[in-house]
Amino acid sequence: MLPFLVRRLAWTVATIFVVVTCAFFLMRAVRGGPFDSERALPAAVEEQVRARYHLDWPVWKQYAAYVGPLNLDEHRARFLGGDGADVFGGVLAGDLGPSFKYRDLTVNELLGQSLPVSLALGLWALVVALGIGLPAGIFAALKKDSALDVALRLGATAGIALPNFVIAGFLVLLFVFAWPLFPVAGYGGARALVLPAFVLGLPFAAYVARLSRTAMIEVLAQDWIRTARAKGLPERTVILRHALPSALLPVISFLGPAAAGILTGSLVVERLFAIPGTGSHFVNGALNRDYTLAMGVTILYTALVSLLNLAVDVAYGWIDPRLAAGRSANQ
Amino acid sequence: MPARPGTAAILGLSALGLALAASFGLSGSARRRAPDFVLVNEGEPSSLDPQQGTGVVEGRVLRFLYEGLVVRDPKTLAPLPGVAERWETSADGLRWTFHLRAGAAWSDGEPLTARDVVLSWKRLLDPRTAAPYAAFLYGVRGARAFATELDSAGKPLHAFDTVGVRARDDVTLEVEFEHKVAHFLDLVAHYALAPLPEHQLAKLQREHGDRWELAWCRPENLVVNGPFVLSERRIRDRLSFTKNARYWAADEVAFRAVDVLGVEHPNTMLNLYLTGGAGWTGNFPLLLAPELFAREDFSPGPQLGTAFYRFNVTRPPLDDARVRRALALCVDRRALVERVTRAGEVAQWSFVPACALAYEPTELAHAASFAEDAARARALLADAGYGPGLKPLPPIELAFNVQSNNQSVAEVIADGWRRELGVETHLASLEWKIFLDAQRALDYAVSKSSWVADHPDPIGMLEIFRAASPNNRTGWKDAEYDALLDQAERASGPERAELLRAAEARLLDAAPIVPLYGYVTKNLVNPRLGGFFENPLDEHAPRFWYWKSDAELARDRERDAAARAARGLAQREHVAAPGDPLGLYSEADREPGSRIERPDAVRAPGER
Amino acid sequence: MSAPTLEAPLPRALAPHDDALPPPESPACAVVRRLHARAAARWSLRLVVAAVLLAFLAPLLPLPSQARIELARGLERPCAAESIVAHPSALEAPWALGPFDRALHAARAGAFGTLELRGLAGTDAKGRDLLSRIVWGSRVSFLVALCAGLTSLLVGVAWGAIAGYAGGRLDNAMMRVVDALASLPFVFVVIFVITLLSAWKDELARFGVSREVVFYVLVGAVSWLSMARVVRGEVLRLAQAEFVLAARVAGASTARILLTHVVPNVLPVVIVYLTLSVPSILLTEAFLSFLGLGIEPPRVSWGLLASDAAEAINPLRVPWWLVVFPSLAMGVVLLALNVLGDALRDALDPRERGAGRA
């Protein structure tokens, strides 16, 4: 197990490195820059701003300054300046650099404030997704083609088919205006998180329900389940101990990357409910050409996806030891 | 398949763990005290550095924190004393003297002196600050040279003492000009020219070296001279302001704490406002504008900003001024504002909106009806050699960014050009930065644009079409136009207005642009909020705000009803006005026994 | 999928407990169940086919042009009375149509003249006919869904199956590639492609590559990633199943095992996942169009109609038709697609088929 983990962690680091490098050059290659605005800066001013963020350097040098704690800044004189410190501390030193859009903030500050918010919201959304999705999927599978099954499938489809911003609109009309249970928007307090967590988690709940239903039906038809039943084990035990773990596999492989998405937030939900999470940074970082912010969230997301997929693979082995055995046999 | 023990139990446990972990994020959000007032801002300000911030979002916030030598009257925008108690100019207008308030202080108690103003202006002009509004000071002697003549390392060639700004003593600031700048007081009221705390910046620089600007705007480091101080900053969520007890007019400030919410979605802004979660929003879903006119809390006023199209005058067939004039004429502006934008926007044939102070804009010559204009446009096109029987005008590409109602406007205008002139228009919706890049590189034919003024003087708008302006972006260069503006800069009074009118006439005649309509303010404001006025800059200074008592609210409603009746307008429905029925007045306004008979003169000088 | 896949009887034949009884179920119950499943599937199939046909034949329908703006008729309620009218500009093409669409449009002129059905579903804020926008919008949305669906089916399933079956280093490398691709900032990728596109606009146009084509390719390019993960997870499990081991022992080639034993058995999950992911693909399209990175006006898609709908939901005045009709169209088609997916899953599941025949 341990060598496996170490190997995978090394892979994770390699993945992050590749993504960071690709993303960096990709960002510098796109049209439009962070300082383009409807109110153009005077040429001399823009030159200064570009110099401050090293945009006047060749891209490889910008990359080096961004990644490594190298301080390639040629001690450019600044207003009230003196010590010649680079505004880029280097990703390797844990400094994600200054934001290009929010000029008085660093990416570390931006992510440091928004990540806890996104994690809190995301974890609640995961609770919604699993708390609703799993039981719904299992019951639907057990009562296949019954009225309950049909109703659950209809509900799940509606949950996926209706865009979450439409659902959010309805929920706000219903639970804020018609029946004032929850605050309309904003972050702070558990009550404020109920609607956004629900809206964020609902589509995932529908996915989980559908995937677990399908997998469960398939597993229930397996011979070893029949054997277990024939042995006279109670139905509860058969379902929970024997069938469920196996049926969870597709849910888990879906949930790995999906959880990364949920935990890093969603632009739509954050905008609609005024939640200051990281989800908006993914899109706004790109739209504002806020290179460092976009890189910051990319690194964050890559790390999260890689780690969650690692967790998925560990879970596979844990649920079905044959998979782990097969993995080592193949290597 | 072997059974794994306790799967259900472990699932349950992990769910519990998730829930517990999730609740972590909820601590730390407890508020210290409820704010007296909450307003909605459209996002996080890009900077709290007054010399970096540009735009509506930044302006709203910076007016809490900083005060310039003068401030603008909230209603008329005329200059009122701010940091400077009084000021005088020499007879030739080339020397201004500002007398600062004795005993003025920063929010940390340090005295505010004329040296802080000098430092601020030095930083503004220093090219290494890269301040977008540095040009505001270019009329000052030596300022332009200081800001633009640099050595190879990007340092100014000249020492700052070549610039005509001097602190004669702690309370006297002298400014010398290269030429007369008639609208200097308008510029000085801008937050970019507010003083900066020299002592604090020096301290930060000692502590943080070259990264001091990244540490400056944290609440604990921000020392300000405005009516409020920043007590908490939750990025993209909320800026909490509390009253600055050391502000010189602190006893005129009514609100003790104000929160500014960063909300990005117009529906959410409206919902927050309607549920009483915010007392002012400057935006809402555009679809609803017509519904809002019946409400007393929506009184849009004209704004000093123009929606217009740029022509790329270097690209045939738009290099022919007759073609451009024809297209500019053939826009049904009245239909546009009545049926597309629908928030009270003003159909406009000039570049400077009609609400500019002390200036009557020149208009593009046009007839009373769109049909006549279209006929004249056809004649112009025929004159240029295009039209029925002549060669057809090649298709034109109209670029716009997708946001807002740009697409609707473009569709309607393209429809008009096709129907009336037979010109095919290809609509290109572009991502914002790509759109801007294309506009800058003159990689477009027709491009949606807008310009909102920073200060009330029309020269600020006309200036963008100077040949050297980075905001020109049309390829149009006219030496005569630049010369007229140069002359206007040095003139004053009616002569200046005439010169500006002549310049605008030249601009519209050459038609590198199509003026479409003038913007309006889009404020939904709790009727109980006093000291808030619609004005052409849509600038609202929190210093003047207070809650009206029920009695004052009723009185104002009566006045409004009477005024509307007198003008033959329909009465508007009253809406909920949440807040203290006794009102919340500043100490200066509170008089024993009566909360209605507040001294208007103190509270809102505009009403005088 | 190909016929041999459907006919593959191997998994069941190789199952060791072939004689074990299926769970007890009364015959009547089974009949009702199968009938129900078939009826639902039949209706769903009809519905989907009808929707696709409508989308395909949109230029033939006597509807107002979805791009025609009539400001004076903005936000009109749905109204069945006086809905059949002759309109002078009824025959204006919505935009430059392809040759096939032009033929359809000409056929419409022959069949209906200038008559048109309008206002049946109300109008939007600019007076454009909502029904027409829904029909024309379905064209874009179906095309996007088709592109993305096919890519995930071909690339995603193959990638996941190979990775999962090979295991070890190859699996690891392939899945890290998926991780890396999924982690690249999508919006930047799109902007990058558009940047390239605008740089070589004329050269690409010569090869018939327009922004629209590239856009469909892009949406497809991201849609296969999660499919690959799901398939790989399933295959990982199946690779250890008795019948696969048996086939391997029997000396079947890897390709044969993958094609005849593994892929048919992951298809149930693949199909369910595919139908599940259609809505999010439609929303991705809407999102990109909303940023100015997707389809260009005057074209419209269901995703864009949905964002219009979202704007229309507010506490002051709700033009309900803007919300109800697009949601209804989307909901019904997607529901039918899901039911169809489930039925297909059942049909493809070898065990189910066996049970059904028993």
C-alpha cells in the first residue's frame, strides 16, 4: 500500500507540474491582456504596469519567475521602493503571486479567504448529493419499475434536466419571498448555506441516484448475490454488506472528480447566492486574464482532482481487494 | 465477493464527518454589530488604492475612505470645502492656493498636512505608480515632464521640485499651472487626488519593502481621511465600514457602520434590495426596468455617459465620411430607448450628453423623424457611390461584447441599416478582452463602445478622440480638433464652451463615431435614505446619508406627489421603507424635540 | 454498437451458477413490468425522433423567423387566437442557410405561402416568437449533444476500457493524462482556440472551418474525460470477473476480450452516464455562448433560452412563458432520452435479456 501511495503522489506532483507548465504558456498565448480595459491606460502607464508584473519579459523568464523563488527582478526602482523584492515569490516557495486584477491582493489571500467558504459549501452539497442520491438510488433499484422507482427517476431527471440557475430562481421565490425561511443571499450562518448547498448538490444527487440504481440492479442480478440469498442471509445484510459496496464503484469513480468540482465551487451558485467562494475565480480569472489567479485555482484544482482520484483508487481496493491484487499483479 | 464489515457504518460516519467539517467554515462569520446601512456593490473593488482604482465599483468604496481637497455637492456636483477649508486663485488663474483645515487628522490620529497632499500628487505622477488618472495633474507646471520623461530604468528624469506643487506650511498648499485649467476644482474632487498618509506609507515601506503596496490595503494598515474607516474586508463578500471619529465633520455623519456587499448577479441585487437586505442597489435585471417606473424608489436621472459605436475609419468603405455619416444618421434612436433599453435612457445625437453642466452639446444634424433621416442617409450613400443602381455597400461587421443589452441594440440597429440602406451587417459577439483587443488593434469595422465621465466637465469626454489618446481607437486623427481642445483647455467661461462646441461639431461631422443614447442612473433606493440624490456622475458620498424619520418621509412623499401632480405625471406607488421610524440623524442634525426640522443647509447643501 | 456486441452470449454462458433461480416474481408482475418498460420506451423513442425531426425540418415549419425582432410585440403572452396570420416577411430566411435548409425553406414557401403560426408560446422581450426560438434552438443543442455524445462514446469508452483493462503503468499514465486535461482551465482553452481562429480566420474558412465547427469540436473534446474515468472504473472491476479470466485462459486476444466481453458489460453504465451528461453539455454550450465564446447571434440554443428564463424569474413580474416553455421542452426531451437510455440499457444487459426470456 505504502509504495503505491508514494508512487501515486509522485505522479500527482508530475501531473501538477505538467498542468502548470501547459496552463502558463496557454494563458500567455491567448488574445487580450489583464490591463486591457474600456478606459485604456496611457501608453507610458501601461508600460509601467506591464513591467511591474514582468509582462515585458520573455515568456520563459516570466515562467521561471512565477515558478521558482528566483527573484529575477533587476532591482527595478519603485516608488518608495528599496529592497528590490520581487512581487513574485515563486510557486515552489508557496507564493502564488500578486493578482493582476485585484491589484492590492495576492492570490494566496484570495484563495485563502475563498477556499474555506467553498469547502464548507461543497461539503454540505456533498452531504446533499449523497444523502439524497444514495438512498434514492438504492430504493429505486430494490423496487425496480414500481411507482416509487418511476417517481424517483422522474425526480432525478428533472434535477438534472432543469438548469440549476432555473431551480435556484424557483427556490428563491418559494423559500425567500413566498415563505421566508432562508436569507436571499450572502455568506454567514448555516441558514444562508441551505439553499446554495441544495442547488449545488441537487444535480449531483440525481447523478448519484441514477448511477447507484443502475449499478445496484446489475449487482443484484449477480450470481454471488443469489448465493448469499440462498444461504439464507437476511435481506438487509445482503443489500448493505454484499451488494452495496460493489454497487458503489461507479458512484465512487464519478464522485472522485465530481467532488473536486463541488468543493471548488460553482460560478452559477456563487453568483446567484453571492457566496465568495473559489468557483467564480475559475471563470473570472480567465475572463479578466488574471493570469496568477487563474494559475492559482488551476493548481488547486489539479491537486484536488489528483488526490481525490487517488482516494478513489484506494477506495476501489478497499471495497474489492481483488482490484488491488490485480493492480499489483499487472505491474 | 467477500463482504466488507461495517460498510454502512463507515458510510454513516463519513457523512457525519463531512457535516462536521462543513460546519467549520461557518464559524468566524459572526458579526460584531449590525450595520446601520447596507448597500450592494457590483463586485469586489479591483483596488482600495485611490490612485489605482478606476470604475464604478471602486469609486463607491473609495468615497467612504478618502476625501479630496474639495468634495462635490451630492446634488449639484459643485465643489464644497473638503480637506481644504477655502482656496483662492491668482488673477491670471495660474496659481492656486488651498488652505487646509487646521487640526485635520488621519484616522490614526496623526495630523494631516499639506505635505500629505504633495506626497500623494508625487506618487500619482510618478510613472512607477502607473496611476490611470495621473493626467489629471498634467496642467500643473512641470507635471507632464516629470511623469513622462524617464531614464532607462523607468525613473523620472526630473526631480519633483520642478513640479509646481508646494506645501508652504502645514496648512497651505500652492499649485502653479502651465496654463489655466478652468475645471481644476472638478479634478481635485476626484479620489485619485486625495491626500495619502505619508507617515503610514513610510512605515509600511520599512516593514514590507517593495511589497508594501500589497500590504497597504488590509484593514489594519489602511489609514484614511474620509468619513469612514475600513473595519473588515471579506473579499468578494463584504466590506465593513465604521465611522471615522477623527473625520473633521464626524458629527455630521449619521451612519455609524455601513456594509458594502459585493454581489455580481443583477437578480440577486434586486432580491437583496426587495427583502430589505440592502438599502441601495445600482443595478437590477434590465428586463424589469419598465416595471420599476411605477415605484417611488426608482427615479432614474440622466448620467454623464454615452453609448456609441466606433467606426474604424481606416477600413473601406468606412474610410469615406459620407458612408459613416449615413450610417450614423440611420439609427432609430427613439425606438432604441423606448423599446430596447427602456430604463429612461435619452436618445442622443451628440457625443456629450445634454446633462453636462454649463455646456450645451452640438448635435449631429438630424430631422424630426427617423424616416427623413433615413432618406438623407440614402442620399449620402448615393453621393458616396453606393445604393440602388450603383455599387452595393459591402457587408459590415458589427462587433460587441455579449454582456448587457448590447446584442439587442446591435440587432435593432443592424435591422434598420438593412431595411433602410440595404446594408448587410454581420453581428460578431465577442468575449470582453478579445473585443477590447480587437478594438485597440483597429481589427474591427464597427464596434460597440461607451464612455462615462470621471468629472462633470465635458472636456473629459471630448479628449478621448484626440489623435494621441489611447482611447481614440477609431484611426481618426484631426489636427484641427486637437487644436480646438488645446485652446479650450486654456480658456474659460462662454468662450471655452464655444470652443468645445466647435470641437464636438467637427467630431460629429467627420463621424468616426455614432452616438446612440445617454445613460441614466439605475438606482433603487430605500425611500427612507436621506442625503442621496441622483446626479449626472452617479456619485454618492456616504458622508451625507441618514435615515429619515416617518414624519420626514411622509413630508417628502407629499412634496413628491405635489410635484408630480403639478407636472401632470402619474403618482407612484409607495414601497416599504425599512429602517428606524424615528430616523437616524447625525449629532449636528439632532435638535431637541424635533427631528423633522433638520437644517437642510447643513445636511444637503444642494438644497440651498 | 455493432451486432456482435449485442449478440455476445458469453458472460452468461460462462457464469458458474447458471442454474440458480432468478428472484421470485409472479408472471403477471413480469408482464406488467415489461409492458410498462416497453410502452415508456416506445413513447420516448417517438418523442425523441419527433424532436429531432422538428429540429431538422425547422426551415419547413410555418413559424416566424426566430431572429425577427418586433419591438412593439415584446413580452406578449401566449395566445392561440389569431395565431395563424399572413406576414409579409414570413419568408425571410433567419440567416444565411445552407443549401439543404434553403431547399426546405423554399418548400415552405410553396406549402404555406406567407402564412405563419405565431405567438403560440408568447414572445420574448424583443418580440421574437418563443416557439420558433425553441425549435431553432433545438438544432444547435441537439448538434452539440450529438458531438459531445459521440466523442465520449468513441474516445471516452475506448480510453477508459484500455486503461482499465491494461492496468499498471499504462493505466496510471492514461488516467493522469485525463487528470491533466481535466485540470487545464477550460475557459482559457476555449479562448486560446478562438485566438488561433481569429489569427487564421481566412485560411481556416477556406477549409470550411468556422467558429461554430470549432466550438462543437471543443465541447466534444472535454466531454469524454469523465466518461473515460467511469468506464475505467467499471473495466477495472470487470477485468477480474470470472468470465473475463476464463476468456483470457482460453487464449482470447486482448482486443477480442475488450470488444466482446468487457465493453458490452460496461455499456449499461455508459448509456446511463451518457444520457445523464447531456444536460450538462447543453449548459456548457449556453455558458460559453453567454461569454461570447459559443454560437453567435442571431442563433439561439436551449441553454441560452434557459438563461433568459433564469433572468425572468424575479419577485416583481414573471413572464411565465419564458420559463415554462423552454423548461418544458428541455425537460420532456431529456426525460425521454433518459427513459430511452434505461430501456436501451435493459436491452443490452445480457442478464436482463436472459431473465426476460426465461
